[in-house]
Amino acid sequence: MNLLIRELNEDDPAIISDAFQEQGWNKPVELYEGYLSEQKRGERITLVAEADGAFAGYVNVVWKSFYSCFRDSGIPEISDFNVLIKYRRMGIGSALMDQAEAVISERSAVAGIGVGIFSDYGHAQILYVKRGYVPDGRGIHNGQRHIQPGENIVVDDDIVLYFAKHLR
């Protein structure tokens, strides 16, 4: 397999959206158009993986994390990391993560990442730990605040545990 990792370009939003639609995931073209606009403004870098010329996955590096603990510490966040199901277990995710960490290491000694806490995220949880990411020790977060002991919540994609990794 010939693998290419490059930055998101103008042709990608429709291609990426269509590829995820084919596997039954709703990822609208507007999401990727927004990523492209933010990339042009220097707010993020979206890395795209192509396997033998076909879209296979992507990952984002967000320079100012939406997670306040990372943002306040100047820790860039790896975000919205997805590999198409048919391309998983081929090293594409690891190659995307390698490149995201290399991009971050040019500006920061630490990378941050958030991961969902239910079983759909199990493979990602394992991957991040194997790559040296450790929980930031603040507990689970719902996108707005940390969840307190005894609090009742709905466990969905917004409930995240954040991890960090020292790159240098």
C-alpha cells in the first residue's frame, strides 16, 4: 500500500463526507469546509491520509483547544481522529498520529487528546495509552465542565476523558 499524509485541500470536503456516508456515518461536507477555513486562518491543521490514492482517514491538530485545561496551558489538541472502517488495522491511524505529533512538536513539548469513555472508543483508548498518553487526572468532561461525583449524566459522544503526552 502506498500511503500519503498531507494537509486538507479544497477538493477534500465532498470526498471525505461521501466516504463516511458510504459507511453509514453522517459527517456533513460543511464540517470539512469549516476545517478548511480554520486551517487557512492558522487555527488548525487537518491531516488527510490517502491509501493508494483513495481517501482513508484524517486527524486534526487544534492549536487552541476547546478544553480549557489544555487551552490555558498552551497544549495543542489532537481532535476528530477518524479512519474509514475498511482501512483500519493497516497502520494508517498510527501514521496519522505520528504526523500529528510531529506537527505539534514543532510548537509544543506536549500534545493533548480527548477520548470517549464507552466501548465504541475502546480501540482509540488502547491506542492512545500504547502511544504514551496518560489521563490528565481531572476526570471526565462533558464539553463544558468536569463531571462531579454522584452526578447523573447521559453517556454520549460528549463525555470525554482527556490525556496528554510529553513529546520531547
